[in-house]
Amino acid sequence: MLYHPVKIGPIELNGNLFLAPVAGYSDRSFRSICIENGASFTYTEMVSAEALTRNNLKTEILMRRAENEKVYSVQIFGGEPERMADAAQIVLEKTHCECIDINCGCPVPKIVKTGAGSALTQNPQMLKKVAEAVINAVKGRAAVTVKIRSGWDQKSITFKEAANAALEAGADAITMHPRTRAQGYEGKSDWNKLSELVKLAEGKVPVFGSGDLFTPEDAKRMIEETGVDGAMFARGAMGNPFIFTKTIQLLTTGSYEEIPVSERLKTGFKELSLLAADTNEKSACMEMRKRFCAYSKGIPGGAELRQKTVHASTADEYHEIFDPYIISG
């Protein structure tokens, strides 16, 4: 079966479709909406180990569990083993999450220059030390997983070395975004490397794939072609939590139904409400500008609609824009 249960260390999941950690997007309001629409597992946006150990309030907000999250993972990043170990302990003290994911893939220069993110895929020895430190700090209280990239650039493809380092450290699962650090989010991800990783980790830990998953068909093709145990949606889920519902339908029945505009917009308003409860109406409305643009994609007159959306500042203004489409269905 293409859609199936997955085990990550002590965690047993009913399905294999995940929401990736996406900076600026994977807050608990959006994670909650994705779970309602079928996401099997969700990750927080990445949290700085440095900030955690300095008692930064923003990091605590990023890590909060959504009310409908029965299990979830907090992703942390850092390049120093001892600080990552301290951060992992703080994560468990403050959240009691079921999984800690180590970010070894972020290509952003300010992250990489600290020795974190993609710098760890490039430096398997340090990746192993970081993973071992986190695993020893966690002491079996949560699963520990690692997310990597394919390498630094096309001349330095190091995912096999990085994966072996994670396996030797005792990681419970490996996720790979098969682009290099140099690619960032440009060009195409190389799914052939996912197939190679699956073979390398076979019989040891599950492997999950990320990269260029924008439709249900993409997820189906990735699972079929590479043999990954699960597919992780990132940009493809932004403003489109329904991708989980439709992908489950495709994997289990061979087809899926489109979501009516009215239902999409109602979901957007639910997300706005959840976000406002966590922050305030003004902040939530500012954040929802880009998200409502995605929720309203495909509505006739979209350009004019988006122009109104990016200037909305209150929930009432959003209702004035979108209620006619909800009423008309």
C-alpha cells in the first residue's frame, strides 16, 4: 500500500504524509489545520538551540503543541553538540513532544556560517557528534530524527556519509531534501538520490522524502519511484492543507475530489481565528495576507482579489472580501 502506517522509534503513526518544518509557516495554527485535513505527522518550524538556551520567549511560542496534535516533532538547529544537548533537554521540559528533529539541511547563509543546517551535511563527523549529543540528552524520552540535504554543491555530494553518520549515532529516521546547499530551493530536486538513500538505510530506519511535492500526483510518484517510507510536504502545503486530503484519496482510491472554493475559504478563516488566538488580530491578519492569497487561488478575477487581500488588516475586511464567494459556494 502506498498510504500506510509508519514507526519512528517509539512513535506509531497511522499514515505516511507529513508536514515539513517550514520557517514562517509551520506555526501551530497551520499545523492544526493540516492535521484536520489528514497530515499524519507535523513538525514545528526550526528553533534555534542558541535561543533556547538563552530562554528566548519566541522559541517557546514556536514550540507549542496544537490542541489536536497527538504527536508532533520540534525541529532544532545548531552546530555545537553540547548546546544542542542542552536545547534538547529544554525542548522536552517545555513541550513533552514525541520527537526532536535535527536540522542538517537549511541552506540559509546565516544558519550555515554558524556550523548548523547544511554545514552538518557537509561535515558528517560533526553531524554524528551533534546527533549523539541530542540522543544521549533525550535518553529515550522521544524519538530523534535527522533531516539532511544531498550535499554542499554538485562537486560535494555527501548525503551518504551524512546518513551513515546519523545511523551510527542512533537516529530513528532520516529525511532528505535532495537538493544541494548551493541550489537552495532552485532547480529540481534529484529523487534518484532518495532511492539511493532508501537502499542505504534499508532494514535500519525509515527514510522520508521532501522536495518538489506540489500535487498529490507528485507524492504518489515519489513513493512509487524512490521507495521512501513517507512524503513530506513543504511549499506544496502552504495555503493548501487540502493536499493531504487529496493525496490520501489518491493513494487509497486512485483519484481525488477538488475542494470547493467555499470550503477552502472557510478553512482560511479558521486558520485566521486560531492564529489570532495565539497572537492578536492585527498580527494574524498581516500573516494571513499571503495565506489567503493561496486559499483563494483559482477564483475568477484573482489578480484584483489578491490586490485587496494584501491590504486587508482586520478580520472584517477579510470577510468583506471573501464572504460573497463563501455564500455562492
